[in-house]
Amino acid sequence: MKITGIHINDFRQFKDFHLDLTYPKGHKKEGKPLDKVCFIGQSGTGKTTLLNMIKELISHKDYQFAANFKNLKYSIGIKFGAHNIHIYEQNKILALEDNNNVRYSFEKYLNSLSTQVINITSDIIERFSLIERHGIEDPLQYIKTDAEIKKIINEERTRLKSKRFFDFGKDDPLEIWKTILMDASDYMVKELKYSQQITKALIKDPTKADELVSEFKSWQQKGPNPFTNLAKVLNPIINRFCIRIKTDFDFEKAEDLKFIKVETLKKVGIPFDIWSTGTKQVILTATPIFKLDTTNTIILFDEPERSLYPDIQKEIIDYYTNLAPKAQFFYATHSPIISSSFEPWEIVELKFDYNKGVVYREEYYDTSKERHVDNYFINPQYLRWDSILTKVFDMKERGNEKRVEKLMELAAIGKKIEKETDKSKKAEIYQEYKKLSELLDWETK
């Protein structure tokens, strides 16, 4: 189930605030919920507040929500198809109503939807920095009998499937990552056991060793190395950093069971603590999205551009979308490059109304007409980066103040060229003009 609208009667800077989160008329998905939404706007307009609001509404019961927002006046709602989820401050209860105002049990309704939430916050790198030092508590616990391993793995997988809410901003990241790495740990332990059995057999019974090698190869074909699958997902991005996921496993110490290994393209290992922040950002955000079942999932993502170079920012939204094609994404960003990945109806630009003291949505279509794809006059996907800054992010200046000074200097040199009658001096001044023009990226005739 995906969100089709948000309405806030009264909450902080939001007053009588309504968002239609469906595709407009004329779109091939007309009327259906948006697959992805991008919140942009000045700091303080409420981008992260909206992400948190969605998280709270879907993941908590009424008393938890009331506790988190106590002493605030609010009336908030999220629309799921024909159903509206409302929270009323005066009663501090959650009420679910359909279009006929028939009330339902909120908790029962959410359980029937099995809607999952993944919340990826901007401090994910700091929160995961503990992994390199701690990782899975006592990795050697997995080197037990087959029955014991199977029991541990099944318990973790069952818990993972029943877990509806993954908050990378509050939950213990090690606990979350442990469940994600279950398949990998399972594989590594089985590979280690085969290696030990084959080594012992080579000493005592070479014939038995041949049988074990054949059995090992058969097992590898039936259950491929999970790191190989992960590498196929992550390498297309991290290869740009001249690194890749290490897919072969060398068990030398318990630490090797703790986390994903990265190496250079020449197979030189790179410890977690010296990974670049861009590497951490991609791996720590993409792996959960890839490993978790994201069917019927809402993914909240704060600042996806963090620590990423512009060429990666340009591709990252499509990358995440391809990892979870059935999920609904909500992003909050300050990046014009990130915003260029969205259609105009997917952008929610928040602006301050300083006279009224409230926040409103800047619409990108002619509101005197119907909300139709043909009535949109701004489309970030069609604009140059500098045009996005001026038309979408409302930057009035087209460059640094120093550029303005140099442009005036360039104009003055141009006037000198026009007035100069001596050809040799004119040519000399023109070379000065040409050099400054190139620095300013200013076309010369």
C-alpha cells in the first residue's frame, strides 16, 4: 500500500496543508500513488519533519505518537487509497476512516496491509561506525553443529520477516546489520566447514577428499555466494571509486565474520575504518534496500546526496529505485542534482509564507487549470544544473560575487577593444579579453 496524500490541518508551521501524491491527468499512471517523492526547500521548512511524520503515523500506536508530539496542537492525516489515517490532538487517538467516514481499527488495518517502513537518516555513517569495532557479537557462535546453525539462522530470518520497521536513526545498527548478514554468515561458515573437512580428508583418505570436493562444488552451484550477488549490485557504483566487494572468503580470524569486505581493483584489502565516506554511504544504504524484502514498503531517505560526487548523485535515485522497484520512496534533499531525477509532480517544494508564518507548497503547474501533465511549466529533468538552481532552488545570483566583479571587468575590457584604433594594441587587449572570458566560461565571438 502506498501513500496517496498528506493533509495537515494544524501542526507546527503547517496550517491547512494538503499534498496530492498521485500522478496527474495525462500520465500513464494517472491517479495512482507516486513511486517516489522529493521534498526540497529552505532549511527549517519541514522536509525532515514530513519524513518523521510519515514514519510516526505508520510505525507507532496512538500513545507513542502522542508522547512524541505532546504539548503540540495537531490534526494530521495520511491517505492510503480510499482510506484516511487521522490523528486528532484533542483525543490523542488514531482513527482510520474510509470515504464514507466508517471507522476501523488502525492497528488491525496496518497489520492487514503489512506495510513495512525503512528509515534511512543522514547520520547513518556515524551510527554504523561501530560495526568495524564490534560487528556481530561473538561471530564464533555460528561455528557450531549444522542443527545449531540452522536453528540460529531460521530464528533470525523469522524475526526479520516479522519486523515491520527498520529505523537506521534510532535502532541498534549492529542488530539490524546482523540480520542482513545472516545469509552471508551462513555461507561463510558452511564454506569453512567444507574446507576443514577436505583438508582432514586429504591427510587421512584422499578418495574421500575427492568426494567432498565434488559435494562442495555442487553446493556452490545450488547456493551461490551471497557476496557475489551483493557485488553485482554494489560494484557498478563503487567501481567508480576504484574498489569492489571482496567475494572470496579467507577465514583467518573471528573478525572476518563481522562485515562486508572491500578491496581495490588489484585485490588489495581496504579496512572499514579507512573507507571513504562516499563508499560507506553507498554500501550502508544500498545493502539494506537490496537485502530486505521491499514489497509493500515505504522508504524514507534523508539527504541521499551526502558525501557523493555529482556524477554519482546524478545516478543514485534511479539506482535505489531499481533496487526496490515495488517500494515507495520519500526523499529530503538540498541537492539540485538529486532533484533533477524527479518528474515535476514528484517534487514537493516547501516555501515560507513570512506574512502568515506558515509553509506552503510551490506548485509547478498552472493552478487555474487542471493538474495535467501538459500544464506543468517546470520540469527539473529538462533543465541545466544552473537553471535548476535559479528556477527550482530560487537562487538569484548565477555565480559567486567575484564572478560579478570579473564580468564587469570583462565588459570594461570589451569597451577598450571597441575604442582602440591601433591594431596591434587592439590584438593585445583582445588576448587579455579572451583569457578572462575563458576563466569566466564566457563565449567569445
